[in-house]
Amino acid sequence: MKFDIDTPSKLAEWLATPRPAVFQGQDLRTVSAAMAGMPLHGCVFLGCRMENVLAEAAADSQCLLLPAIDGLPFDPFTPGLYSPAELFDRFDPARPAASYHECRDYLIYESYLDPATHHARPVDADVMLLRRLHDASISGALENLLDHAARLRAVAIMGGHDRLRTDEVYASIAQLGLALARRGHLVMTGGGPGLMEAANLGAYCAGFGSEAEAVLARALAAMSAAPGYKDDGWMAEAWQAWKAMGNPPEPERAVSVGIPTWFYGHEPPNLFATHIAKYFENSVREEGLLAAALAGVIFAPGNGGTVQEIFQDACQNYYRTYARVKSPMVLLGTEYWNPAVVDYTPGVAVRHKPAYPLLRKLAAEKSFEDYLLLTDDAEAIPAFLEAHPPAG
């Protein structure tokens, strides 16, 4: 494979030993003259700044060259994984709505979809290509974080974006995220509000050691003032709780991953995932999230998106798509996922989703029924996952 050059130190290494490489987002202006005289055949230049002498030499060597593009709200070439501070770079809890609209996260969303209609904005082909490059760069950065060892301990927690911070299940999922992180699992979510936020919050609190339970309790109490993500102050309450925590004394234990998408940009990402892999394309995001969590996926009560994720994960188990293994699947909420009676009456606010019978049938056909758990006991989940490691 070609040498990836995305840091000045890697560039220095290449200058000492030129070879086919992919240069991403590097400022090559001070070394353009020297590089022009080096062998460039097979090299790729993505989003690099260079003098004409190097650009001409690259063209003569038939290199692929995509120049840096100014005026975009996103970096197509080397975004890496985002942090909450990067996405909410101009957020001010004193004026939450107005300041969020000035943040990088919102500006990228607004360039992609019309916030009023959620319809895609028409763009030229070059911008469409640059969005694909951005998502490919995000996937590359995620792969760098999630090596095989990390994937073997990664657990995804899926659930409804619209669950309130005051709901009993929200606190339960936060406690579950904390318990999993304490046991050495890497918690992953869809990165959004609701139960996704709860899981990332719990995992983040694991970095506070013996104070974790108290830190989590204070955050839950503070954030309950704005329960839903559409409420005024939803982001401000989380921001203030996040800042009040301070830096985790054990930051390596606070790590969790959120994988949201600007396709659902009207749902802001939560602040508690330390690493955020945000995509334009929702399909790429969904596949990557489920594929990475080899230690298991937990499905808390959710809506259409969570149901889709159940059967997408089931398909991966059915065909042993990733690493040729089956991974545990947990459905939290017996009456929600396997109700005794299904009410189809229009307008009735019964939100159960009878997904479990079909899932069990698929599992029985392809020998992963022993890796299914339907339960109401969140505290039993970590032990089940550890008793059912990824298996061929």
C-alpha cells in the first residue's frame, strides 16, 4: 500500500526516502522545488498547497492531484475524527440557538440540507465528490482508532433519539454505558441525542474513577431542566454540565465514539462522545457503526432507525459479514420488542415494535440464536456480552 502522509513528520520521512505515497492536506510550498526533482510516479496529492513547479512535475508524472479548496465549511481531505469542541467551536450557552447556528456543525449541515425542509441542496459535481472524500477520510480515521483489538471490545448502544433525559430508560442506559466502560469496553453510539447521548454520557463518566457515580448523578440532575433535544436550553444544559465536570482524571477510560450524520442534522450531536465520526452519507455511517462493534450491539427502545439497525446487524450475523464471526445482540425491553399484543390502531400512542420474533427466526436459521438476549434487566447485559465473545 502507498505511504499515507498526513503529518509533517511523515512528510519529512518521505523526503528522506521518496516512494509512491498519498499526501493529504499538507502545505508543500516550502519543499516544492526539492520535491519537483524527486520521483513522483504513483503519488497522489489531496488538498495540498504547493508551488507551480511541483504541480507541473506532478502533472508530468501523471499523479492524481486534487488541490485545496477554499470556501467550504468542511475539510474534504484530512478531517480526522471530530471532537465536541471542534463541532461546537462557537457555542455560547448564554445564547444557545444563535451561537449554535454559528458553529461548524450547523454550518456544514446548512450547506448540505435546507434546515427548514430537510431537503438536500443542489450542488455541483465537484462538491459532491468532495463530500465523498470527506466521508472516506472519516472512515480512514475511524479505522485508525478502531484496530482489531479495539473492535473486539467495542459495544454499540442504539436507541431512540427522542427519549427524554427525564425518562427512566435514559438513566438506565447512562448507567449501562458507565458499567461497560468500567469493564474495558469501548462504547459506541449513533452520536445523537436521546439514548445515544445517555450511553456516551455514562461512558464519559467512567473517566472520573471512584467519583463516576456522583459525577453522573449531578449531570443527570442538571440536564433534566431541558429534557428533549427540541427544548430550549437542551444544548446549553449539556454544555454547562460537561464544563462543570472538568477534565476526567483518567481520560483513557472516558473514551467513547459517536457516529452521527448530517443527514439527520436537525438532531445535534451530543457532547459526551470524545471521538465523533460525522458523515454526510447515512448509509456509510450505519454500516460502519454496526460493523465495528464486534463485542455486541444493544438495542434500547427506539423507532424506525433502531428497527433498521436491528435487522442490518442481524444480516451481518446471518452472513458472518465481518471478521467471519457472530456477535451478541441484546434487545432491552421485553414488552417493547416482543409485545404480547400488537395494537395497529391509527393514532394509538403504543410504540412497541415486535421485532424479536422475526429476529429469533433469522437467528435460528443461521445458528446465532444463542447470541440473542431479550431482557428488561440492563444490569445483566455486560455479563452476557462477556460470556458471548465474537465467535466464528
